[in-house]
Amino acid sequence: MVQVNFSSPDILMVGAGVMGMLSALELAEADQRVLVIDQGRAGLEASWAGGGIISPLYPWRYAPPITALATWSQKAFPDLIASLTDSTGIDSELSANGMLVTATDERDQALAWGAGLSRAVVEISDQEARVLEPHVHLDATPLWMPRVASVRNPRMGQALRQACLNHPKIELREHHEVSLGGDLDDPQAFSGSQRIAAHRIVLSTGAWTGHLLSGLNVRCPIKPMKGQMLLFSPCHLIHRVVLANGRYAIPRADGRIVFGSTLEDVGFQRTPDRDAFESLYASAVRLVPQLATVDIEAQWAGFRPGSPEGMPWIGPISEKLWVNSGHFRNGVVLSPASSRLLCDLMMGRTPIIDPAPYQPRNPV
């Protein structure tokens, strides 16, 4: 493990979720010295709490800029996870078994969207679906998305944390809160009473982004959206992601099933509650009836960085202040492209995709 201590880094990355750590690794590979600071342990907020589906839910509902980020990222994921596994010894359990979509009334829209992406969405019969997932209850003739993968996102966070600790151009500081002061032309970052000197500051702070920017009198629409999840004990009842009625079941390699999720606009109220438990449990048992015989190991809640239409902010607010946040329900899937795009813009390189849709909007 490499120990570094930068007195004046090139870049201060505030936030050490998947987005912040992957952005730091991209910038470090571009020869930037990056100080990454998080108020808790790296990778333990939304990056840990989500499901890890490598696709937006119902992707045909999203604007083309989200599809552009997702498509680039989906192509990058196999090499990214393989590289992380090789360099850290931590297996993020990437599974490319596809996603079964049932109980949707958007069939024509989904097929039309998929046809533009070389059959990313295809029709299958009930019989074919039962061969894929014999324990799943079908409310309607399903759709099949063969290219969709999933990752065990807590382990991806662990792997990214270790990769940052190993990198000679990255210093990671955990359990340090950061505040902002000054103004947009000369933003100042503080940890307690200590000023952190850096040439540029990047906020990759998820649901906390709006709160941090308020210290600079910047209006920001990114806010916390609570989501609650259940974890079923090992049962091996499904083998691919299943999506129905806005909720999803995600199998893990050890046979556990992650089931989610709620979508609640309640601020930073983290406590899981009984109403959510009962709603999620009823949905899970309707989708996979045999889950009624399986123990539940955990219920938890996390905060998505909600944003209008799920459109993230990726780019500069000012010359010294940058943002990579607001990915709403799609942080994991969009992280490779978002991190590369941020690095391209900060390093003055030709961007991988048109950056215009993601520029911070009406920031003051």
C-alpha cells in the first residue's frame, strides 16, 4: 500500500463513493495529484446501498444523454472490473446474465428503443421466460434484455477504495467533513477549521451536493431521495435480474437476493421503517412466490442524489469548482463514462461524448 500526504494537491475530490473514487483514479492516471476526502468510510453511502444493475431501470424512459453515458459505461464495465480484480484481489462479481422485464405496459416503447440499439430489448414467450427463470411469477408477457449485467456494488466500492489506497498519486482521507466558503471565483474548502489548499475542487458528493454548494450561495437541484432495500438469505431462486412494477430482484453469486426499492422524498431521514418492509416484502413474494419460505437477513436505506429527469451535473461551475454528481438512480452504471468525461474536460482532452447536456445549469 502506498502512503502519500499532499500538502497542496492538484485536485481535491470531495466524496469517496464509486463516482468520486473512479474520478480520482481517472485523474491520477492523467498525472494529477488527487486528495480524496469523505465524511465517512469510502464507498459506504449510495454506492453501498444500491443494487448494482448495470442499466437504468426502464432505460427507454430516459433522455438520449443518459443513454449515451450508459452505453459507453456498459462497454467499459468488463475491462474495468477485471482490472480492479487483478490489481486489488477483490472480486466485484460482475454478472452478465441479462434482465427479465415483466409487468410493463410500455412494450411498444421498449421495443422501439431497443431496436435502435441492435436488439437491446427483445420479445420472448412465456415459455422461454419460464426456462430462464422458472420461479418467477409472470404478470404479463415479458421482455428480455440480454446485455444487462449487474455488479455486487459493495464489493466494487471496496475494490475502488483499495485501488485508491494503492495509487501513488492519490491520498484518501476518511471521516473528515468538508465545508465550502469564499465565492465561485475563489472557492475555499475547509475540514474543520483547517483550509485545504488545492488548485481545483471537484464535488462528487451525491445527495449532499446541494447542501455543500449552499455554502457558496449556489442553488442546486440535487437532493436526497431515500430508497429502502431487503436482502434475502441464500436460496438460488433466480439467476438474473428481474424487473416488475418498478421493483427488482438481483441475484448474488452466493444465492442471496437483493430486492428493492422504495423512492421517498423525506430528506436525510435514514431509518428503515415497517411500512416499506411490508410493501417490499409483498412485492418480492408476488414476483418470486417461494421467497415466502426464505429468511430476510437485512433491511436498509440509502440516499440517491436526486436530480431533475435524472440528469447529472458533470463539469465546471467555475474555473476552480467542478461537479460530478446528481446521477439519481444510475450512479453505478453511469460511473465509468461520467468519470472519464469529467477527466477529459478537466484535462482539456477531446471528450468521449458531447458534454453539453451535463453542464451545471443555472448554478447561481
